[in-house]
Amino acid sequence: MKISIFGLGYVGAVTAGCLTRQGHAVVGVDVAAQKVEALNQGKPPIIEPGLEDLLQQAKKNNLLKATTNTTQAIAVTDASLVCVGTPSSPAGALDLHFVRQVTDEIAQAVRAKGQNHALIFRSTMLPGSTLRLTTEFCGDLIASGKLQVFYYPEFLREGTAVEDFLQPSLAVVGTRDGQKPSAEFMQLFGETASVVNWNTAEMVKYACNAFHAAKITFANEIGRLGKQLQIDSAAVMALLCQDKKLNLSPYYLRPGNPFGGSCLPKDVRAINHCARQEGITLPMLENLLPSNEQHLRSLLRIIEKSGHEEIVILGLSFKSNTDDLRESPMVEVAQNLLGKGHKVRIYDPQLNLAQLIGSNKRVIDTKMPHLASLLQNDLAAALGQAGLIIAAQRCAAISDLTKSITTRHQVLDINGWPELKQLPCQYEGFCW
């Protein structure tokens, strides 16, 4: 198929690369000229393992190009995937400004083209959003048969997004009435994809993210209690995760960092805001974010209690193998420590400030405009001669750490990295 992808962030860029791998011709569309230029050069606009190889191969096979012009993209494609961001409003509500803008532009371009087209939403939206958007912008096109509309939620984890796309753990597609799409579209969505109506497909995405947030929060609360009771909560969770029949996947059930990133916090806010508007009380979901914030405060107390003036942060992004700084707990930690007068150094080899764009760049421009002065490209320079090392990510080899860490250092392990206990310095686990 010939497919245009609107929004070249994490979801859009990965979707573009993986679809070209499957033989589809892709036109990426974004308002950010820097992202468009990067994609046209076969370069990923974000850090994601395996993505650059896919984009380079797509460029070589002439299956990928990008533009800022919606009309041009619609004119040469048969289907459009909407992958633009759906951030939180200041009140916590879902902000569909970008989706509305793109939907309007696509509808106008389809009318101008005069040929049949498919509109596929991938952006995370609350139930009822697809119906409202299509009613407002595309009603005439749907009635005339010129436009088919699907909701196709993504279940991609930053850092493993390419693998998740190519080998999905869950595939769902929503149609207006829940009827199965044509064979051509089922090949695009996945032959085994579950077909439901729009509202159900929208809701399952929120159900998954709320559950992931709940698992992380649960593991962190068990971790804090276990530490207080002098119990190895990592061992407790390892045992809990042996029960594959009842306790499901061990992926999120690991005590450690507070959750962050571009999905879990905003989606928990949105579903809670939706529930309040509907007059529904959801006690556990309402307390996920407060519990997550309490976990962050506990981390800050332990850092302050260490008594170190110099602080080294290994890994600033919200998780390993990504450069995503949105709602990263370590950004909050760094801000807090700087505000209290600590000397802070940061080592994160995934971060390249010159390549940060879009909302990721806005995070730094707003919260840490002086980040460049804190980042160290050399591990030894970052570690220095003494201080507290906050191991938020496994972004350095143990052999390299051993060369530079002294008895004047102290390691605070947030990531559950047992090899750190071998280092010649004081070790403390955050949750174990």
C-alpha cells in the first residue's frame, strides 16, 4: 500500500520504518521541518534501537520520503495513519488539538483528491473521540463512501518499539460497527488482529496503560515497604513473577524508578479526568499518580540523607535505550538537587541535545535550559573523584565503572543492577 503517516515522533517514525520493511511505500508528514529532513535522509528523528537501519534500507529501496505538505501526501497515498501527540491539558484533560488539526487537513485534501481514502487513527484518544472527530470533519466523506475510518491503537514500548511492532503482543483494530475490514486492510493491521468497534479499541489502549502504571506503582510500593522491613523486595517480586498463570508478565513488576515518559502519566490523567466528568469514582486509578509522586519524594529523601554535595546521575531519560525526557523522574531529581545547591553531573550516552526536537526539546528548554553544562560525554569525567552516583539506567559497562569509582563514591541503585555491589564503594539499593 501507499501510506502517509502524520506525526513523526516515536510512534510515527517507528511505524514508518516498520511498514517500509513490510514493503509498503510511506510518506511521512510533520510540521517540524527538522524531522522531515531527517527522514528524507534516512535518519531517525528519535533514538530507538533498530530504527536507523530500517530507515536507511527504506531510503535505499525508495520506499520512504517525507514532507510538510498534507495535500501532496494525500494525493500520492491510499491511506493515512494519524500518529500525532495527544498531550495533557493543564487540568489533566486529553488535548486533541493536534489530532483535530490533522483530521481537518486530511479531510480537505481527500475532498480535493476526489478518490477513495482510508483514515487510520493511532494517536491515543479517549472513547468517543473517533466518532466525534469523524462527525465534525469527515461526515460527508464517510456518507459518500469516499473515506473509511479505523482506530488502530499502538502498543509500543520506547526502547523496544521496533521489536514490538514487528512482533506485537496485542493487535486490535476498531471499525465503526465492529465489522471486519477487507483482506487488504487486515494484512496491514495483522491477520490475527481483534476487530472491535471504535470505542472499544480506544478504551483498550487506556486499559493497558493504566494497568502498566498500576503494576509499576504496585511494585514500587512493595519495594518501599520491603526496604522498611529489611526484606529484599526484588526477591519478592522475582518470586511473584514466577507465577505466569496468575501474575502475568514480569516486565513492569520491578521495584525501581517512578514511572514517567510520554504515555503513562498523561493517559492516567486523561482517564481520571474522564471519570470525574462522568461522575465515576476510581480510587486506585486516582491514586496512581500521587503514589508515583510519593515514590519520587522517597527517592529525594534518600539522596538528601546521603549527605553528598556532588551528585552524578547515570541516565536522564525516563528509561533505557531512548532519549525521551518527557516527565522523566530524573529530570525532576536533577531540578530538585540543583535548586538545593548540589553540584550535579549527568551521563547519558543516548542524549544528543543537538538532535532533540519537538516536545522533547521543549521539556529541556523549559525545565533545564542549562542541561548542556551538566552533561558529560566522558564517563570518568562524569563520575569525578567522589560523590553519590544515582544509577537510574544501565548506561555504562561495569568494567568502565570499576576503572573510575573510588571508595569516596556511594552508589544508589534505582534500576536493580546487582553487579553494582561489586564496585569498591558503598552500595545502597533504593527499593531492596
